[in-house]
Amino acid sequence: MDKPVEKPHEAIAALLADDLGAVNALIRERMASRHAPRIPEVTAHLVEAGGKRIRPMLTLAAARLCGYDGPYHIHLAATVEFIHTATLLHDDVVDESAQRRGRPTANLLWDNKSSVLVGDYLFARAFQLMVEPGNLRVLSILSDAAATIAEGEVLQLSAAQDLKTTEETYLQVIRGKTAALFSAATEAGGEIAGASPAQVRALFDYGDALGIAFQMADDLLDWTGKTDSTGKNVGDDFRERKLTLPLIRAVAAADDEERAFWTRTIEKGRQNDEDLATARELLDRHGALGSTRETALDWADRAKSALTHLPDHDLTAHLSDLADYVVERLR
Amino acid sequence: MDKPVEKPHEAIAALLADDLGAVNALIRERMASRHAPRIPEVTAHLVEAGGKRIRPMLTLAAARLCGYDGPYHIHLAATVEFIHTATLLHDDVVDESAQRRGRPTANLLWDNKSSVLVGDYLFARAFQLMVEPGNLRVLSILSDAAATIAEGEVLQLSAAQDLKTTEETYLQVIRGKTAALFSAATEAGGEIAGASPAQVRALFDYGDALGIAFQMADDLLDWTGKTDSTGKNVGDDFRERKLTLPLIRAVAAADDEERAFWTRTIEKGRQNDEDLATARELLDRHGALGSTRETALDWADRAKSALTHLPDHDLTAHLSDLADYVVERLR
């Protein structure tokens, strides 16, 4: 049988197999709790369930392609994955309560409690891990990222259902919820390797642009009919009244009648069965889907451009392919 | 008019008035969010509402009585208050959902979202603040405390309603939920001041014992009839089926009939109006209230003993009074 064509993240994982093994071992070790066995129970399905480990891989790749030969990229990669897992647990609480429109079950609430507290535990474990390399610059990068993530999540909450949301606010939200951890992952990897300021900057730019492209692609796919990488259904953002880039652009171009439609469906939340199809038509009418696609592809190109400032290395080529891969679904 | 007798924390606040002013200014500065104005809205009532600032005061006092003359005890005191505020926000989510027994309002859930995310923001801001002094030992102390706090909260969740809960587990829970931040506050203050290992150890022991005495007193007052410092009502722990020290001791001494009562009311949660009075009788019968009081007073004495290893200073005397003060309500 022919071997199927390797995806870029699989190629990176193959090159970094030993490092990734060490990261997984460290994650299992630090996820444990001597006193509270519920902690590994709650996290196991998230940490063990074979996610693609994109974020820790970015840290490992950044450190390696800058020539790092020490042990601490492993700690930083595990840190990044812990922060990611903690935010997933807390997102569950925030998003599930939205989906159920104020009518959760007691069982859901029990899960919420564990999700909140176990998420806090993973945040704390992440901070313990990031202290161990003893690199203050890395500590700033990662603690700044944690603040940007939380700020972006709160901003998303207050921007929801608000037709005045601008493209600038949208960019801030997705930088927070997605790109900040990507860029901190790559930047911290370069910093621990002692890369030059220009290289560290390029690594930040790559992670930032990659994260933005990735999230924009997800937000576009929420409108264009395939189930996206997070397993959401088409139209979820419309039903949850989230203002993502396609919608923001359609609202900006809306005439009076269209604006009344958006006010009813998004601001007031009065939606009926035909509204999703109408919304989709309005987006098409103003070219909002096509232009969002162009913007996402542009961010992927920016990610690739950033890589030109980095050492020539197998990993660099695969990171370039990864930028193409996150928007490939849009082509 | 005669000036009323000063309480120990008021005496400490008076001695540290300039430092506390600087802490409050730093808290206001760092609580702000350029991008998400909801953050200061949510935190304002917690941070501004004139709590006693016991925890940051412990950090300031520890640093000062060890002769510290630099600027960074302010950052660490603000860190400690941010961690405290973040845990309060998350406790709200966990405790409110319990009180309403699975029937929260949409409004409550909206608050829950903000509480989870703004709590995360404050945790991240706390970590940014603690990085600034550039002291790795302090970073270990505070990130370890954050993990112990979260672990204690999860342990409390899984120990609830479990009649097999031991005194050892109870001590672990209250160390996590209360004492860990007290002891990290004093230890970090000593460490930033460059105190000797013996002094740092004594500061840890003081904070640890003070926190344990404080929490035990609260848990006892939940049974003995006065509203406690957190504004809970008498019997709340019984109704919420929380196993605190008095109950653990009564269960350990229970005969078969008493055990059946505890199994029904605590494990199965079938309670009627007379049960609180019966429970209180069973606690009295086995001397569980008196013995818990003795244990709490003993921890206050341990806190005072730890202070004998520290420099003679006005602050040391007031810290000793503070240990008496947290259990004074029991005398």
C-alpha cells in the first residue's frame, strides 16, 4: 500500500518524535495530583486524547531550528499545552452555558465546577513548569500571553451580539483566543534557544500570523458548509450571535433593510428557521465570504514571509507548509 | 471621644500606610484592561470594596520586619491580592451553583462566564506581576501556592458528602483553600527581603498556622451560632454537606444510630427542618465543638511560636496579636 501523503504537522512530529515523547511524559507526570485524584480524571480525556499537539510542537520546532541543545524546550512545550488545556476546560464552561440558553442540568453544573477548578490547577502547573528553566524573558512572554488570552475571551464575551463590533475588535479577539498562544509558543522556543532578537521577532510574527489565519479559516468554515476542525456545526456562530469577520463585513455593507435583519437576528436574537439561509445570502451579496477568504490567505502568506528571517532547516520548510495547510481547507 | 481600641490588622495597616497605598495604586493600575472594559467592572466591587487586605499586608509586614528597603514587596503584595480575588471569583461559580441545586438563572450564568474569564485574567496579571521582581525563588513560592490552592479546591469538591473524609484530608483542604496563600504571602515577603533560611521558614510557619487557625475558626462558627466573617449563615456547611472538623470528629465517634443519621443527612442529602438541631446535639454529645475550638487555639499558638524566630519589631508584636485575633471569636 502506498503511504498517504504526510501532512506538515505529521512531518514535524516525525522530526521531533523524541522531543514530543519527552513532552508527553512530562505532561503525564505533572498532570497527576497526589491529593486530588479527580484532577487526572478530568484532564485525561483532554490531554491524552491525541490532539495534534500543534502548540507544543511549535515551541519544540522553534527551539530546534534555532539550534537549541538544552532540556528546557520540553518544559516550555508542556507549559504551552497545559495553558491550552486549561483554556479549553474554561471555554467549556462558558460555551456550554451559552448553548443551553440558561437551562443547564445539575450534571452540567457538576462538570462546570470540576472544569473551573481543574483548569485553575493546570494554569498553576503551567506556571510552575515555566519557572523551572529560570529564564525571565521566557516568563514574561508566557505570562503576557496568558493575560492576552483571558483579555481576548472577555472581549469576545462583551462583543457578542454587538453589531458595532469592528474588524479591529475582531482581530483583537482572535489574537487573544488563538494567536497569542501560537506566537508565545514560537517566541518562547526561540528565546530559550538564545536566538537573535530579529529571529525571535520573526518567530513571534510567524506564530501570530499562523494563529490568525487558522482562526479566520475556522470562522469562515462556520459559514461555508463544512464541519470545521473544532467539530462545530455550520451556522453555530450565527445562532450564538457571534460577530466574526464575514458577518462584520456584511453588516458594514448593509442597507437599511439588511440592517433591520441583523438587528433582529443578532442583536435581539429572534431567529427563525429560514434566517441562516438569508444571512448566508446577504454575506454572498456583499462578497464577505470571498473577501474573508482572501484575508485569511494573506495572513498565511505573512506567516510564510516571517520564516525567511529564520535559519534554513527542514523544520523551516515544514512550518511553511503548515501555514498553507491551515488555510488549505479554504482553497 | 475616646479612640476605639485598635484591632491588630488596623495597627499593621497604620504602620504600613504608605506601602498599602502603593499596593492599592498598583492594583488599580494592573486591574485595568485597555481592550476589555468589562474586566474592571467585574473586579471593582471585589478589589475596591475595602476588604481588610490581610494577605497583601502579610507580605508587606514580612518584608519590612526583615529589613527590606526595595520596591518589589509592593508587586508581591499586589500579586497575592490578585490571586485571592481570582479565587473568590471562581469560588462564586462553584459555590453559587451548589446553593441553587442545579437551578440557576440565565443571569447567574452570565455572571458565571464573566467570573470564570475575569478570574483567569487576574491569575495571568498576578503572574505578570510576580515575574517583575526577577526573583526565581519567589516565583517558585507563589506558583507552588497557586497549584496548592487549586488542588485543595478540587479535593474539597471530591470530599464533599463523603463520610470517610479524615482529619488529614480536612487539613489538606484548608491548607489549600486558605493557608497556602497566607504562608506564600509571608514567605515571599521574607524571601524578597533576603531573609535567612530560618527566618523564611518561620515566616512560612506563621502564615500556615495563621491560615489554618483562621479557617478552623470559620468552620467552627458555622456550627456555633454567630454569622462568620464570610457572611455565611449558621448551618450552611451542614446544608451543603461539607465535612469540616467538628463534623468529622462527631462522625468518628458515632454509634450505629448516629451513623445512620449522618448517612441520611450528609451522604444522601435527605434533610428536614429538625436535622440541623439534631446534628448540633450530636456534635455536643461527643465534645466535637469544644475539641475543634482547642485545636484552632493550638494553631494560633503555633503561629505565635513561629514569630519567636523573627526580628524583634513593632510588626512582629502586631502579627502575634493577629494570631490571637483570628481565634478571638471563639473565646
